[in-house]
Amino acid sequence: MISFKKVWKKLGGETVLGGISFSLAADGVYCITGPSGCGKTTTLRILAGLEQPDSGEVILPQDRQVSFSFQEPGLLPWKTAEENITFVLRDLMSPGRCLKTAGEYLNLMGLWKYKDYYPAAMSGGMRQRVGLCRAFAYPHRLLLLDEPFKSLDLPLKLTLLKDVLKIWSLAPRTVVWVTHDIAEAALMAHRVLVFSAKPAVVKSQLAIDLPPRERNLGDSRVARLISDILEIMEGEAKLEKGMGESDEKYQRD
């Protein structure tokens, strides 16, 4: 179980999280979406232990093992696809086990025949796949993903979403996924958390009663979830705009 209880956080003197509260059960996929700059990545960094809340309570499993994948795959350019994965495993297992684990994930992502490629010889989608292989291969119970498909086109993104779900279904773990792509959230998540503008609170939580592996963009339930998220975010955008206009009027007066 993961729980945030009235968590507040300031960055650079500005309040980013304004009393965030939510609970996540183990072995689910949870997407966080909301306006730009509302503290989504800050929430991931608190989950990873890279930031500490100013107040409130964060409850994490005592045996927490965390793997964090950022927006860019961050591959080492002088190492091959296989070596980029074994590099993060080298202190955790024997050399033979490192190679076996790397091979398993490269195979699951359809990259086995490219295992000796260096990042410069890979497409953007291939580099992202290798980054995800590395994130999944690292032993963990909590996987944090910060917009890993942000720069990819839709067909490639849909393919990679299926790949991630395939890996997750073989070994379920808790995944917390930040994205601006509402369709991505609707296709992947067991529950979507919609943050308000900063100082952020959880504006709404939405679930879809359909296994992720059975979802597609043509499904009416997926379309309804996308519509619901859009409605919440559009309402939040109008509220933020109204507050900005009020501030401008106050300054003029």
C-alpha cells in the first residue's frame, strides 16, 4: 500500500503540492495527469525518495525497491543495448544472471537481434524500449515512469504500451505513471488520478472496469473515460484562467 496524506511541498518558494491525498493498492497501474507544472513529477520524486515533503505523511512499503524511468532513456552512448541493461544489474547479481536477465527483457521488447547496437545506431523508439527494459530488469516492487513516450508518434506509442502491459502481466508490480496524454492514461491505468493546477490537490480519481490488455481507442468505455478526464481538466483550466483574470483585475484596481 502507498499512501499520501495531506502532503505539501514547495519548490523555489512556490507551493507545488497543496495537501495531496491518495492511496494506491499493490500491483496496480496508476496514471497521474493534470496541468503542466502541477507537481506530477514532484510526486514521483517523493515516491522515489529523491524529495521530501514539507509536511504531511507518505506511507510506503518497508521493503520498497524502486525503479525510475525518466522522460529521456539516458542510455550510456559507449555501451550496447545489452550492456546498458547489465550495467545497472552488475552489483545485484552474477555476470551470468545479468546477461540472462537482460536477454529476457530484450526478447520481450523485440530487441534481441539489436542487443549489440549502440544508442547512436538505434531509432528513438528503440532507445526508449531499451530504457524500459532497463527499468523493468532492475529488481523492484515500485516502478515510476515520467512521461516515457512523450516524444513518440501515436503508432509507436500504442505498440510500446502493449509491450509494457505484456511485461507487467508476466510479473505484476505497482506502476505509477505520469503522462499528459489522456488516451495513454485511459489505455493503461487501473485508476487515473487527475491533479488540479498548483498548489495541486487530487481533483478526481477515475477507474475503468476493463482489463488494460482488452482496451482499445474504439471501445466506448475507454472513450467515456477520456471524455470524463477532459471534462475535469477543461473545468480546471477555466478555473485557473478565471483566477488569473481576477489577479490581473486586482492589480489594475
